[in-house]
Amino acid sequence: MRAALRSRPVRALLTGSGSALIAVLLLLGGVFDGAERSSYDMRARAFTSPRDGDDEVVLILVDEQSLEWALEAQGQSWPWPRAYYAAIADFAARAGVASLTFDVIYSDDSFYGVSDDQVFADAVERHGRMVTAVFYGRETGRAEPFPDYLPRERATVSMDAGDLDRLWSAERALFPVPELSAAAAGFGNVNIAPDGDGIYRRTPLVTEFRGEAVPTLALATWLVAAAGTDDGNAGLGSPTVRMDGRSASVGDLTIPLDRNAGMIVRFDAGARERERYSAAAIIQSEIRLGSGSDDAPVVQPQELEGRHVMVGFSAAGLYDLRPMPVDGAAPGVEFHAAVLENLLSGRFMRQAPLGLDLLCVVALAFLAGFAAAMARSLTATVVALLAAPLLPLVLSSGAYAGGYWMPLVVPAAAGTIGAVSAAVLNYMTEGKERRFIKGAFSQYLSPAVIEKLLEDPSRLQLGGERRELTIFFSDLQGFTSLSEGLTPDELIALLNEYLSDMTDIVTESGGTVDKFEGDAIIAFWNAPLDVPDHPNVAVRAALECQSRLAELRPVFRERVGRDLYMRIGLNTGEAVVGNMGSRTRFDYTMLGDAVNLAARLEGVNKQFGTYTMISESTAAAVADGIACRELGRIAVVGRTEPVRVFEPMPVDVYNAGRQRFEAFSLALARYYDGDFEGARAGFLALADDPPAQKYADKCRALAGDPPESWSGVWIMESK
């Protein structure tokens, strides 16, 4: 298991799956139901829009101002006579409103006598499209069926028996007084239960009462308005409500339902933004208009023309204030107004099926945990940690704008838990590895290469691997005798300056410094990270080292009294590379025949009088800008198989000495053919070329004692 956790993809799958599992448990367990509802309220407030004073649904409220007017101007304390409500109904009729709804339960006879109830009933009948409230419950109200005086066709809708069984059932009811019951065009249920946190967010569209289906107040209003006024008192129009899975349909209107067959209310209007009128202003206006007074009405009737009017209480002492997503203490009629607006506009909130919710939260939580586990840098980890809550917020907000209640808190919480867990797990499993890599390689890799390794440690096989490398060995000519003439401090200062400059060139080209042995540098390319075209890169680095030493040569001459020259050997071939040593002390180094050959080539430079020598495998890969001249075929100490060796140089250097190099090649060809005298003459003509002079001496010896068989191979007898 510990080994598996070292794999980033495995950790990502584990943390992503863990986040998804947490999300499922949180969603099904209802742990964050309260927080989820609060987040819905936050979205509801964020997406409400300002009203322009032309609302389709307007409110007439018995507010504090209305109570003060009645008491001070009319001497009328609470409860009001129903003649006041009659004045509101007459003003609504005069204005030509589309519907009039009273969110008031007139279940008891008027305090001022039956005649007062009749005055109100007459006004309601004159209006013809008034809907009033009925309270259907289980504990409050009278345990009796529909009274004979209440027209059943105005209080019920038709439903199939199977659909009826799915409804919330009521056993008791509070009906309006007989006079009002006979006159009203429709009746709607006002018993709305809040969610578990006491906030009103949803409503049963239809309730079962004594084997009948009764509509909510807003649906009753919508039905009355839709039925028309052919007979002056249209009623509900005998509608049929059908429930089909997660929706209900009434005529051409389809209303989405939640998992409990309730309607989630979409609050498009902000707190106190829906247009409101004081009941006192409406009553005063009707009194002036009805009496023919010269005083202008407080409210002009045309202001309400064609609009749906709902009457309710907003004065605190009347106890009809309810907490809603957009307002912590809104008049109860605001809730019914929001439901009616949803029905009129066809803009609803939908709750996705549980399976789809699960899929969404699982996907979001998994993505957060997976992304955090795959993060390869601090910046990427921080981004993943921030995205864990922000992505669900963005998606759920977009879903709300489109009319869907998408879970926010559960995927945000599960994703955050997963992302944090992934970050901690990454630190625990990779932090040690990163510190090891940084400490182990900081001595012989450039910081840029180390950062690449830290981003993807999988590119480093710590146990060793076989790879093609280009191997570099260098040594300072005559360093042993040089060191004897320097104090230890002078020697260390010289070496540090020299090695620093050469090492910078190697590491900046992507090379890895294996080790230093006194003045010698051992390095290689193409491990632990891939270096494309590594033979060409290594040769260029070697030439740059020679160029840099040439720049430093005058400086060093002043300090040590002689010129410093460096011999470099390069070979390309397969080698085993990895951490080698004891459990407590090891080096990232290389082994193999290709390594030995590179070391021998560095020493062979002495035999040829050259300073940079590369093998045939390395020379074959050099690109534009570098030229190579063949130096010969050699067999180094400890290796019987011969190898062709070359001297690399910048193209401009080769072009400047082209004639000399071509003459060398012709003499070398005679040497290969065994024409030692001819070759010697050709080499002697190149007096300023050290390899030619070495060959001239070799040819003289061979001409004096010709070998029995000749392959053109110069066998090296020393390292």
C-alpha cells in the first residue's frame, strides 16, 4: 500500500474516490441539509431582480399605517368591520383587476354582526373573481366535511385516485362564514409548512381533504383568473390536475414538483420590492370615489387595472410575518404572491432527481480530490484547494439562474475535504521524496533540472536503469606538478574557480555532474532527465568548456606562472545509471564499458597531442556548427575492440584550416593502407599539427619494423 501511494495517479484515484464517497454519505445522511437550504437562500437573494413598479401581482397590506388611520381617523380598533374589506373589493372591481385574493381566514362571524358579513359578501359577489382562504390542517379547525353552504365546485379540483393518494392529507378545516362562502369564486389552502429550519420555500400545490383535492391559495387564484367571467362568478372552472412523476399539469401548464410532490417557490422579487399598497389608502380612495367627493383618491383605480391583487397583513401585531429566503420577516401573503407569479410566468424551480444530484456531487467531489492529488506545484495545489468550493458555487449558481436547485454545500464540503486530504497526502508521500531529490542532486544538477525532477519524480528511477548516455571525462594537463608549487589555499581557490565555471557549462546544458576527482570532472547527459540530441549537446558543452578555459588562461597564467590546458574525452553508449553505494551513503553515478571508453579517450589525448577527443558514436550525432576530423582507429587499454576517434571543432575553425585537415586525412588514409613512408611524408608536411607529428613518429617506427598483419589500429599501451 505504501508503495502504491508513491504513485501520483494512484493517490489521485484514491483521494478522488474518497471525496466522492464522503459526498454520497453527506448527501444521503442529510448532514448538511440545513446549510444546503441556507445556501439556496443565498442564491435566491443573489438572483432577485429590482422591480420597476409594474408588477403583475401587487399587494394590499393591512400595515401599521392602516391600523393607525383606522384608530385615529375612524375611531376603529382591531378587528376591523368587514365593510372595510368590502371597500377594498369594490375598489378592485372599479379598477378592473384580473383577480382579487384575500389571504385572510374569515371563519368566525363578524364582531359587528351578520349584516357586516353580508356587506362584504355583496361586494365580493359584485367583483365576481374573488378568492379567499381556507385552512386545511390536521389539528387546527373543525373535524367536519365540506359544509353545505360552500359550493364544492369552487373549492376543489379533479384528480385521479392514484394521484390523490400521493398528496399530503388534511383532516380538519376552517371555512369562511356562510355569506362569504356563497359569494367567493374560489377557495385556496393557506396552510403552508416551512422547511426544517423554519424557512418557507415550498408549498403543496394540492392537498387531499376528505377524499377531495383542494388547491393552494395561489393555484386557486390562477384557476379563477384563467376561467374568465362569463357568468360573473366563474369559479375554478372545474379543472383537472394530473401528476406525472415529478410534475403536475393543469391544462397547458406544467408545474415541476420536488421529491415530496411539493412546488419549490422561485423568489424573483427581493425583500419588500414587490409593489405594495396600504389598505388604508385603498379604503380612503374607495370612500372618496364612492361618495363623489371632490377630494382626489389616494390611489387611482387605473393603477391596479388588469393586475392580480392579493390582500394580507404586514403589521407585526397581526402575527402573519413569515421567514422566507429573501426576507426574514415577510408578510405571509408575499409567499402566495411569489407562487402566483411562478404560475403566471411559467418560471419555476426544479429539483433534479436524487440520482442526478448524486451524480453531480460525486463528480464534483471526485474532481476536486483528483485535481489536488495530481497537482505538481504549490500554485497548482492552491488552485485545486480554491476550486473545490468555488466550482460547485459557480455551477450551482448557474443552475439556479436556469431554474434548478443543485446541491452546493455537499460537493463543496466533500471536495474541500478531499482536496485538503490530497494535499496532506502529497506532502506526506512526496515531501520526503522531494527533499531527498533536492538534497541528492543539488550538487550535480542545475536548479532548473532539479525543478523538473521535483515536478515529476517518476522520471527518476532511483534504483538504477540502463540508458544511452553521452559521457564526459576531463582532466587538467600537468596538474600534479602544478599543485606542488601552490599553497593549499591557492590550490583550492584555483580549483574552485576552474571547476565552478566548467560545471556551470555542463549543468546549464542539461548535463549531470557525476563527481569531481581532484581537478577531473566526470559528467553525463540524458539522465536522470531525457536530453534530446544529447551527443550533440555534450560536444557543444565540451567545446564551450575549452573556450571558457581559453578566456581564463591569461588570468590563471598570472597566478600560477604557466598556461592551463584541459583534456576532454567523450563517448556515447549504454550504461547503467542510478544511486549506488551503501544504505546511508551513495552517489548517483554510472557504470559500464561506455564509461570506461570515455575515460580512456580523455587520456588518449596525450598520445595524439589533442585536447578534445570523441568516439565515433558521438561524432555521428553532431549537428550543424560542429565539424569533426578523424584522428584514427585505436584500441585502448583494457579493450580489444578498436574504435574510431575524432577531434571536434567549430565549423569556422575547421574551414580556416581546411587544407591542413584535408592533407591530414590523405596521410591518414595512406597510414590505413600500410603506406608508412607515404603517410610519414604527408604527416611531416604538417609541422604545426600535433597529431600529424605523432603519426610521423609512429610511421617511422612502423616503416623500420613493418608488422606481419596490418589493420590500421593504433594500440594504446598506456592510459
